[in-house]
Amino acid sequence: MSPVFTIPPGAAFVDTLAAHLLAEAGGDPLALADMEILLPTRRACRAMSDAFLRLSGGRPLLLPRLRPLGDMDEEELELSGADPLDLAPAVSPCERLLILARLILTAARAQKGHVPSPDQAVRLASELAKLLDAVQVERLDFAALARLVPDDYAGHWQLTLDFLKILTEAWPRILAERGVLDPEERLNRVMAAQVEAWRSRPPRHKVIAAGSTGSRPATADLLAAVAGLPAGRVVLAGLDREMDGESWAALDPAHPQYGLKALLARLGVERRAVRPLTADADLRQDRVRLLAEALRPAATCEAWRDLPALDPRVLDGVWRLDAPTPREEAGAIALMMRHELGRTGHTAALVTPDRGLARRVAGELERWGIRIDDSAGRPLGLSEPGAFLRLAAEMVAQDFAPHTLLACLKHPLAAGGMETSAFRALVRRLERLALRGPRPAPGVAGLRRAVTEPRLSAWLADLETMAAALAECLAADEASLAALLRAHMEFAEWLAGDDALPGPARLWRGEAGEAAARFAAELAAAAPALGTMAGRCYPALFDEVMAGVAVRSAWDHHPRLFIWGPLEARLQHADLLILGGLNEGTWPAPPEADPWMSRPMRAAFGLAPPERRIGLAAHDFAQGFAAPRVVLSRSLRVDGTPTVPSRWLMRLDAVMKGCGLDFAEDGGQWLDWHALLDRPGSWKRPEIPAPAPPVAARPRRLSVTEIETWMRDPYAIYARHVLRLRALDPIDADPGAAEYGSMVHEALELFLKDWPRALPADPEAELLRAGRQVFEAKATSPALWAFWWPRFESVARWVAAKERGRRHAVREVHAEAGGSLEIAAPGGPFTLTAKADRIDEMADGSLALIDYKTGTPPRPREVAAGFAPQLPLEAVIARHGGFGGVGAAEVSELLYWHLKGGAAGGEERPAGGDAVTLAEEALEGLQALVAVFDDPATPYAARPHPEHAPKYSDYLHLARVREWASGGDAEE
């Protein structure tokens, strides 16, 4: 009788197996304890243990020995009665990665081609390690690479084969020198020793190998050995015993049954001899047959012409969820899982290879305070200590540039030896004083020059001292990874310390901290394997090595909700199973492009075809589809791009259409319910804000530029002067048009203050000297010089020519003259202030006011209408003698100098109309404006005349303009 059994799809695998073994043991507790069960993974072993606990009703049991095939070691081998096995230890993954990276760098230098950076070498080493593992899993000999005849392949493939001598020659030598083995090779030897031990001394107890597909040759040999034992049994998951012979013979590697077919061939067992471990009567066999029909091999698809009629109830318990985007997909899935918790004792699991979807679902569940068990864990680099370590290295490597500096210092772990709230206040102060606006000079020294507060300066000095060792290593052309890592950890530990706890106690605490500490220790132990590197490459290398490390939580998650990858979901069971991310390219993932070998080379060498992984993924999908209650979920668009349904869904849709079937239950209602979670019960269109503060709270002093804002957008004046809100400059802002205009103004001011009466012999040269002085202080980037200096040269040439033609009629020039004028108003005196760019005292005793514009000057009609009152109001102040050092006089000219650069350099534009008339009208308008707003009933409306509204405002979001405006105005 065949020792091979199968548990049909849809049956809870571990529960079915546990029930069968409990029944065999009867009431004898020792009979169960004497059994040995081999399962694919440690997670499967835990699931098996839980199944025994459930089925026993919680009473004490002596469990069988549960052994994970993927982590078998010599200690378990000795416990099974075999002779002691003397095996070298496995090389650590981190050490192997760094050794391979060093070999790659050495080989690249020897070939005198492109030499990758250390982090790129680590990435290549990771790919090389995958090839190494694949070769050892298949038990191939690297010597066969030489038999891939060069004449059969292009020259660049021959270069690849030469490069792979890293694995054929250098790597075995290094392993021998270090006295270690590759992990896969070591596992092969342990399994081979177990097979030999069983063959020489067959155990008398029952040995059951369950749930493995035997895709690894060493595992298949082990399963064959189990099948050959007197009391050995092999239990397969989901073997299709009903498939017709023609289809069975035509199976290809991408089919879900291909792996089981290959295993049966290795075991020498006919499919018809495989017995079910449980009766099929109560299982969803019609649903299983439907999917088997959908996934039948292409060679027998003509059978679809004669599809049988199926009971519509075949799809009872199956939902189809087609969400518009991954966000809606994740939200609906989370809602389903939350709903399942309302059923006493029920469990729910999301199975998906899409890590983005998994993180979204976990985030959505947080809205109910639910932390979910994610079998893949969280990337260490995204955990609190992992992110802090990355940011600390990046901050010093980028010489304390504003963004990286704030990202690090605002991290929850950063404290710098201070009480945390005091440290946060210090960092915010540093941000306001030095990091907003254009970037300060490089390094901590540049930050210290930008701040004047002693306490802040002293802490920056401490920061510079503690980061000195790391900064020195990062600046070195050659530094050892060990020294870089040591300096990095010492600095990070100092920065993490506060007034209550030392840095190590804060940095390495908790599960994530322990994982980070283990990673740092492993990297430190492996660091000598890489040797030296350019210090500047360290942050990227640190990120790359950390990328493969995950943090897994052993507690603090909900006991009835799970997120599993397809591998982790094997043999698991949940009352509600959600198969998520069913889009082509996600599940199944496309065959990976091998950077080392083409498909013919892989086949000639003996490696499994890439489609083999698709076959394993198809088997996982088929097992999940047979669950009692299952959701098939996908998103229609990802990142705005339409998606293609998984090939399995498309085949299923085609067969269902031929059978006249449709999904009985649509998941669309879950999308609607999820949308309702964030939809208010009612929505009221906001009114245009019109605050009316008391007169005493209203401003009594405004500048001439603010008068223009007052007319165009009164709400901005309210926000600035009544609420006292000021917009912060952007962090590390690139100098823009406003900064360029300020530099032009400052250069002209320097020139005019040096030459207020007579012109120099070469005014253009003096203007350029003044401009150079300003640019050297303000334009710290070479790119800004390259872009702006030619424009200023053109401006200087135009201004010099204009001065030569104008100065003969000018007695004296006043630059950046400050002035004010007090006027009577119903609410009390109101003060108008101004800073005039230029006031010329003319030879005839009149005054000319000139306003510099590097942008577009206002049009004469805007000035006449009062929407650009700056120059006319300055004329009002000048007529009343309000400018210091300038006597009261009539204004004869109001001019704009459009300093646009380019070929023309500049252009002079009159404000339009008679200067005296414009000034009188401006004064009347101002008095009327002040009087209107001295009425407590007058509101500070937002943008009362949209056509005249300012092009930019710091307060648009505060006024909620986008919510109440319409048309093009809403888009401004």
C-alpha cells in the first residue's frame, strides 16, 4: 500500500493531519509523543502545535517531535538517533555578502572597466548569492560552467563566465580558509546525513513528512527516504487526483500541479496510488474542479468547448473585489477583517506577496487600534532605531545640510544628552534661526555663524565634537568599514541619550532596538571582510546591507488577524481568507531576469526554469481558492496606471463565462462601506471668511506695500497683523526671484550711497564691484552665479547708461530712504510707512521717485485705479517731508525701472498720469480706506475682487480659498 497521502484543497491541512494522528494514537499519550512530523517551516510547526491544542480542547498533550525541513540541523539529527555529524558552521549571511562584494570590486578593477560603488557591489553580491544558493539547492557543480561552450554564446556572455570565477575559484578557497560552509550546502549535507541514518537504521516510530512540495532535490530525497521507512508517510497538500491523464502528461513548470508531479516521479509513486487522508464529501470539490478546469494546461484547453454545467452555488463563499486603487483595496480588506472579529472566535488572514498592500492594510487597521501580525515583519530600515541610524549617518555625510539635519534631530530618539522637550525646543529654535531660507554655510561651523544664542551655539559645538570621528571617517578617501561603523554607532548612541537614560539604553530597547543591535553586531563582525572603502559611500552601503533585515514582533498583535506571504500561508487556515494583489506582475510576479545567465545557459547548466516559481505561486493560489470563505482582491489602477488581472483570474473568468457562472457575492459593498468611514454625514459649503475684529485690535500702522495688499486681499492683513501669523521660509530654500531682486536692490544701494551726487569715471565698473560684493555674500552656489550674474551685468550696463543721461539734472540721490506719515482717522491716528528704493532731488527743486522692479511693473491703469498705490503713496509722504534727510517738495516724476536683464538690460516706465494728481488721489483713497476699516462692522474679506487679487498669498490655505472659490480662481 502506498505510503503517500494527500489532503484535498479546502481542508484545513494541519487540523486534518492533527485529527488523523490523534485518532491513530487513540487514548495513548505516548503513542502521539513517539511520532515525528517533518514540516516545511517553523511557522508550519507552530501551526501544527496550535492545531493539536485546539483539537484536544486544551487538555495537556505530549506532542510529537515537530521538525522544520528548512532549518534542519545536526542537533536534531543526533536526537533522531544518527551518529554525531562533524560539520563546519555556516557562514553568516552578512559576512558572505561583504566577501562577495569585495570579490566583485576586485574583479571589476582587474577588468579595468566600470568599478561599482560599494553599495552597488553589495547589490550585485546579493544577486550573486542568489545564484550561489540556486546552484547549491539544485546540487550542481560550478565546474560545469566551463562546459558552457564559449563558441555557442556571445562574447559578453564569455565575460560573464569569466566574472563568475568568483564563485568557481575564489569563493570555495575563501570558505576553506575560514572553515565555514554555505548555508544551503550545509543544509544539503544535514539532509543527506539524515537520509543515510534512516537507511542504515530505520526508526521504529512513525515519521510523517507533511506539506512539502519537494522542490529542493535534497528535500525530495528526504521525502523518498521517509516514504521508504517501515512507518513512514508522506502527506501532500492539494494533489489533483481527478485530472485527466492527457492534462497530467502535458503539465508545464508554471502549472500548480507540476511540482507534485515531479515529486511523485522522484518517489516512484503513481498518482492513482495516492490516497486521501480525509473524505472528500464535505469539501468544496465542485469549486476545486472549477479552478482545475480554469488552470488546465494549454495543450488540453480544447476541453473548454464541452464545459459541464455547474451548480451556481459552487461559488458560495467567494467574493470578488475589484477596487479602483490600492488605497481602496486596502481599506475594504481591513474593513472585512475588522468585521470578522465580530464573529466569536473567527480568524481572518490576508495572503499577498504585495508588501505595499500589506503595509496599507496594517495602517488601515490602526484606525481601530488593531496591530496585526505580519509574517514578513517590518523592514528594519523603516523601524524607529533603523531609521535613526540611517539618518545619523546621512546627516554627517551631507555635512549637516538642513533637511537631513532636521530629519535626524527631530527623530523621536534624538535627544543629544538633554531632556527631550528641551531638546525639541532647541532644534525648533535652530530651525527658525538658521535652517529656513537659503542654506547656511556648510558644516556645523556654518550653523554656528548663523546663530548668536550662546546656549544653541554651545550645543552645536558639542554636536561638532561628538560627530568629529564619524565626519573624519566619512571624509576619508579610504576608511575601513569597521572604523566607519564604530564611529557611526558611537555617535548615534550619544545623540540618542537624554538626561534620564544613556544612549544605548534608549537606542537598543524594544524588539526593533534588539533587532538593530543584532544587525549592528553582525555587521561589525563581518566588516573586516569588505576591507576599506571611500567614506562617502558608507551611508548608501549601510542602507543596502540593512535592506534585507526585518523586525518581527512576537507580541502586541491581534491573535485572530494575520498577514501572510504565500510561503507563510502554506498549511495555514483562517475562517476568512483574502487573496490580495491579484494583478499580473504582482501575483504571480514575472520571472526574474538573471543578471548572470541567459535562459539557454540556465537550462544547459541545469538550473530550474524561472516559471517554476510561477507554478509554486499557482499552487498557493489554488489552495487558497478552496478555502471555505475567500476573497479575490485586486486594484484596477496602481500609481495611475491600469493593471492587468492575474492570469489565474482571467482564466477563471473565461471558464466561469463558459459555464454560465458569476460570483454570487460582490465585494463592491465593502468599498462603499469603507468610503462611508471618512465621509461626513452632511457637508456645508464654507462661506468666504469675513472676520470683523474690534477697532482696537485693527492695525494702526502699515507700509505702502501693505496698503496694496489691504486693497486686494484684506484677509491677509487680518492674518498678519491681527492674528500675528507669519509664514515661515521654506527649509533650505533655493534662492529665487525674490532673493535675486533683493540682491539687485542691495547692489544699487551700495553704489548710490558711494556716489550720491557725482558719478564715478566708470559707473558700470563701480556697479559691478558693488554687485560682486553682494553676490559673494549671498549667492553661495556656483549655479546661482552662472544664472544670475550675467543678468546683473546686463542690468549694470543699462543702469550705468541711464545714470549718465540723468545725473546732470539731479542734485542728490537718496537710496533706500525710510519715511512715514501720520494721518487722522475715525479710529485714531494712522501711520503710513515706506522705504523708497530711490529718491532723486532734482536741480529744479522737485523730487523724482523711482521704484526698482526685477519682475513685471504694474500697468498705468492699475496705478490709476488705486490697486498699485506704492509710488503714489510714497509721493504723499515725500510732499509732506516724511522721508529722513529729504525736504518736503512736490514730486515731478514717478518712475518704474524694470531691471529685467537680457539684451535690453532694463526699461524705464512712468507710473502714468500726473504725479501730483496721482498722489492726491492716493491720499484720498487711503483716508477713505482707513475710515471704512475703522468701522467695526467692516470685515476683512478674503479676495473681495478676484480679478485684482494678488498672484501669491501666504494665507490662501488659512482662508480656505480652494473650498469656496470657483473656476480658475480656485486653482490659484
